Amino acid sequence: MTASVAEEKGKRPMTLLYSEVEEELRAAVRGLLADRCPPATVLKRIESEPYRGKLLNSVYDLDLWKTLAGEIGVAGLLIPEEYGGAGATASEAAVVLEELGRGVAPVPFFTSSVLATRALLQTATSDQARELLGRLAEGRATAALAVSFAASPYQPGRGSAVSAGDDGTRLSGSVSSVAGADVADVLLVPVDGILYAAEGASVEVVPSLDLTRPVATVTFDDTPATGLGPVDVAEVLRFGAGLLASEQLGVAEWCLDTTLRYVKERHQFARPIGSFQAIKHRLADLWLDVVRARAAARGAVADGSAVTVAVAQAWNGGVAVHTAEEALQLHGGIGMTWEHPVHLYLKRAKATEIALGTPGDHREALASLADVPGPE
């Protein structure tokens, strides 16, 4: 799989369409998730992990992650071949995120293989960074970028108060709402434009709206760290926001597909409720929203500019939330219960809507990028 991805990279021009290699990658990931981690299994896993101020056990399915990383090779998609990765593009990573969004899969792909990897690649001139990239590519280690999940490309320092000692080998301070920190072997910490690798920090998982992606407060108390090199955190978060739109697309697609199946099966007044005109109109509107979300997500990963990323996040975050809300309502009584997994999708959608910049943040940035004057 990884070899064909790398070969495909240099052959095709930029396009919003899915390539044959991307569809093969999608099929491999979807098949594995259907077999090992369907939504009902995710729900059962979440319910078995009690919250008492912090998680007693990680909600992440690390066995599933080992299979994804080792057998399918998703962990090293964005890592160049010279460092042991697949040398793929953001488009391939986006396909994986679509499928992980469809399954609300509790694996650290986005936090480790997207955000942390993107930051680490900026420092790949150092031996330590290259060695860590090799470990990440093989799935032997996971990393997390110690930046608040509520930060944005426009406010990359939100939620962080970390400083480095005079000799640059110790870190002190804390970062709130860090996603993926509880299962990370290495924390990558940006301080004053320099990326540090740290191990041994205090990680306290805190209650999160999204039960499938915990966040934590990370505290550094004179923690040993290694400086890796300069890092542009805003660029990393912009790249992550563009790919997050694909995960939001996956969430919306599952909600729409599941709701379509349900309204064909549920009967009222001796008719499927999907035959009622009002239901048809709501579903048609949702379908149009999801189609637009797909175009926005593909544009963000194909181009990657600040404008396309802002467009994707300004649209897709709200679409994922709205589609999940409609799915919950159109499922009727069963949709309101904890037994149905739709609430996991609504929570994932809402959590990602406010992650890496809210739709309002991205609309405001888009107005500035497009030189559109705001209201006076």
C-alpha cells in the first residue's frame, strides 16, 4: 500500500477527485474498522471507561492503532520515504480521516500522524527529529503536539504557558486541552518558536465533550527536553485544520447515510417516514450540505492555502454539527438514548467545530484574506 501511494504522488496533477490509490486506501481502512471497531463497539468501549476527574483507562484502542499503523501503514503517510514513511500527500491522509470520522474511531491518527508529524517535519534537519520520524512511521511510537486543541492558526498560543530554562534543556509551565497527550510516548512542545521533545511531563486527562478523543492538561515541572529546531505553529495548525475538515466530512456522511437507512425502515401510519415530503426536504438539504462539504474538504487538502482551509473550516464544522443534530432528531426516540451511537457523532462534531479555530474565526480570517470589509 505505501509503495503505490508514493508512486502515485508524482504522477497525477492536483485534483479534487479521488484517485484509485486513495480508494484502495479507503477500502482497507473501512474494512478494518467495520471488522474491528464498528460504532457499536466504540460505544461499548466508551461506556466501559468511567470518568472520575480523569480516565482510569485510556479510551484509545491501541490494538486497532497498531494494525492501522503496522499493516496498513497510515502512521507514516505524511512522512517522506527517506525517513521510513510513505511519502504520500495530504489527500491520502484526508481519506483516512474521512473513514476515521465515519467510525468515530478512538485512535491517535490525527494528533500523532498529522499534527505532531507536521511539526516534526519542520525540524527534520536534526538527528533527533529524523530518528523520531522513523519511529512514528513504523508505528513504534506516538507523539502529540502540546498545543491546546482550542488554539487556531490565528491564535496559536491559546491555552499555553510554557517556558524553557536558560540552557534550553528544561521546560516549565502548562498547556490545557491537549488532544492525544494521554497516549503519546513523546510530547512535542513549541516554545518561543522552537520545538522541544519532552518525556515525563504530568498528563491529567480532563472531562471532554468528545468521549472518543480525550483532552488533557499537560504540566511541565523542570521537565527534561531536547530542542529540535524552529517551528511555525500557525502553519502546523493551518495544515491540521485543513485535514480536520475531512474528518468532519466523514462524521456528516455517516450521519446522513445512517439516517437515510433508518427513515426507509421506520413506519408511521403504515408508511415509511422517509416517504413524507417534509422528511424528504430535510434530507435533500442535508445531502446538498454534505456534497458542498466534500468539495470544501478536498479543496483544502489539494491546495492547502490559507483561503481554502478557512473556507473548509468555515463550512464543514457547522455542517457536521447540523447533520448530526438532524440524524438524532430523525431517529426519533431511539436517537435520544445512550444505546444509539449517534450521540458520539454529535459530540465529535461539536468538539471539532470549536477545535483549531471556530467557524467564526475562520470566516473572520477569510474576510481579511479575501479583502472583504467587515461590518462597521
